[in-house]
Amino acid sequence: MLTVRTGELCSDLPPGMSVEKCWAAIFTLVAGTQTPSALLQAQLWPSLPTSGNPGTGEGLEAQTWEGGGYMLAAGTEDEEFLRARIGNPKLRAEARYEPASLTVALSNLPPYITTEVHFIVAWNHFPEAVEGSCWYAVDQSHSWVAARVAT
């Protein structure tokens, strides 16, 4: 079973930083005995040429894109933080940085146990007024995101 909740966020940013918009999606998975893996993806649908770059951090898998006068960042928890939060040391969460997406390939999902994964997407005009604002906006803990996205 898969459910998705989405919501607009006002990210918790360092002083002086801001983003034009910031949205989150929380994917809630309950795997059965026949579904031990899943692919979750933040996909960019470009209408203009873009360039993308990975931008990881402590507990963060993120990618940023620039094009058409904008910068967009997508981010999620890294494997280490996801494993610790869920309490499943066997869980695999491989981040894949692709030209137009950030994908998380989950494997070793335990049957009938709820697993939540979030993606945050933030954007600004480029260049940003304060460099790194989009990246910081997507670097939020799962508990912080879950508390702000409606059920």
C-alpha cells in the first residue's frame, strides 16, 4: 500500500535566507510479502535546458538544478538517517542522481511495517539573493516535515 501527503512548507532557514516556494511530499509505504522494494522519485519536468548537481549533507541526499532564471532543489533523508529513524538496519535506500530527477531505491522493506520517506522541493530565482537558500530549505528532518504536512 502507498499513500502520499503533500503540503507547502515555510522552511526553517538560517537568518537572511529565503525561498520563493517550498513543498513537501511524504510517501507512506506498507510493503507486503511480495513487495520488498520500491522506487520513489522527485522528477523535474524541464521546459527549458537545465544543469543539475548533487548536493549531499549530513543526513541529506539532494540535487539542485539551474535553468530559465531559476534554481530548484530536491532533497530527502540519506540512508543512514532513514535506517536509524525506522529502526531497520537492513533497509537499503540508494540515492540515484539522474539528469532530471533524484530517485531513492528502497530495498529490504520489512513486510507489513510502515515506512515513511519525504521529498522536499524548493525554488528561487537564480542567482539566489543568499547562495545556498534552496539547499538549506530541503535539508529538514523527517519529524519537522511530518509535523507540517497535513494528514
